[in-house]
Amino acid sequence: MKYFVFKTSGARWVWELRMNEGDVLARSPREFATLAQAIASIQLVQFAASGAWIVDADGRRLAWRA
């Protein structure tokens, strides 16, 4: 997997997390004015989600990634 960072047609920065085959798994929740802001968003997701639980609609834990 790789994070791809690129400019939109509106000259704003976005990122996508893609599989090696190119399928998009996730996209930045918003567009950013600077490349540095886009990279900071990736780093925040990497850090904050590293130990996130997977839960169902009732909040029951289904799995956890250490």
C-alpha cells in the first residue's frame, strides 16, 4: 500500500491510500491548501488509527489491530 498525494483540478492537495494494484482504500476527508497540511493529515491517520478497534453498529468489538 502507498499514500498518493496530489493536487486536484482546483489546485488543492488531497491524499489517497491505494493498494499496489491501484485500488483506492481511503481518501483524505478534505482538501488542503498546502502539501505540508496533506502530509500532516496522513501522519495523523497513521498515528491515531494504528490501534483502532473494529466495531459493529452496536459498538461491539469485532477485531483489533495491534
